[in-house]
Amino acid sequence: MKRLPFISASLVLGTLLAYFPETLPAQEVPVSKENVLKQDNVIRGQKLFGQNCAACHGANATGGMGPNLTMSSLVRHDAGGKDIGTVIHEGRMDKGMPAFPQITPEQVSDIAAFLHARIDAFTRASALGASAFAGSLNVGDANAGKAVFAAKCATCHSVTGDLKGIATKRDPAELEQSILLPKAKPETGSVIAAGKKYEGRFLHRDGFTVTLQTADGVSHTWETDHVTVNVPDPLKGHKALLPTYTDKEIHDVFSYLETLK
């Protein structure tokens, strides 16, 4: 199968950094609203975001198990990390986000710089030719794609449900990638602890502890050595379909999804 074009995170970041001065001091400088978009702050913020946030929000902050932060009203109206910091420090447990009280105010400002830079980069990219890029990918037959969608995708997806208006919610590269191997949905599964089975959504899972939020909103945390954790693969269907697609079918489905606006 031919490899389809996509934009890598490194390419996007490289484009982003091109907009910032190249002659910044080598030493770390204090963070403030005035220098929120300076290169050093963005680089530090990218690293912090990758360590603490990317697992849920994606390496580019465009969403994963958690929401797309580049489209967040709170992030877009934030000034120097003030609003973002409140969410980081207090969390949003009702939405599955834990608190990160250990992140310092200076680190919050760096994370805010990275997020605002991402928004700025997307805005510039959109203005400079997102429509042209979409046209370069949109070479398939939308009617044929509709038939492929009905045969291979409609069992799990709906153009009036989860995919309603999808072409206005994702840029062309993300939309194409979502056909091949989309970002995973929030992990759901079960934990068996002391003979009792708990089902719900995983808020945290690593080699040491696991936190599961049950339907009643209660979060339960265990040491992984003492429980049995079951996590179904949310991308199982896509992985099974991937080897069956032809290049034409992928282009056709993409063109069909581009009509869903």
C-alpha cells in the first residue's frame, strides 16, 4: 500500500519555531505575559506538555483521550497561563482530568506559551493555504467513498452522529490519518479487585497504579500488583480493516468525509 502524505509533528514545530526570534539568550529567562510566545518558553513548554499532558491531549495538543486544546475557548482566552494554571492545579475530575499541583507557576507559563504557539501556528497555516492542502488530498470519488463507508465503516460510525461535521473539526492531514489509524478514544475497561469487578473509564494507568472512574463518578485507585486489569483495544476494528483498504478506497473515503461539513 502506498504511503499517503501527512504532516509530522516535527515539521509543524519547525514551521512554528520559524516565526520566533533566533537570537534569544542561551540562559533560561523569567516568564511573563510579555514573552509568552518567545522561543525558549515554547520549547520548555513543549517538553513539559509532552511529559504531563500529551498522553491525553496528544503531542500537538490537538486531542486524544482528552479534548483538542487548540480549539479550547479557555486556552484561547488565557493570558500568560492564569486560566490554564487553574485547570492544571485543580484538575477536572468530573471530566477525567487529574490535578497537577506539583507544576510550578513558571512551568504553567511555559505550557501556556506552547499552547498559544500551537494556536498561532494553526491560524497562520490556515491563512496561508489550508484549503490548497485539502485540495491536494481530495483526489478521490466522494460517491464511491460513500459506498465504501457504508460497507466498512457504518457499523461503528455515523455521519449524523460521531462524524457529523467532521470536515470542519479536523484539518485534512488529521482527517486522512483518522481513516487509517485514529487517535484512541478514552480507555474503558474493568478492574477486578478483592473479587469485585469495577467497570468504567481509566483516568490513569501505568506499571504501578491504576485509577478507574465508575459510572457513579467515583474514582478508585489500586496498585497494579494487587488487581487484574482488563483493557479492550479501542482501535481493534480499524487495525483489522487497515490491511483490506486499497489506496483508491482510502482516497475515496477521505473525499466523502470532506463533504461532511
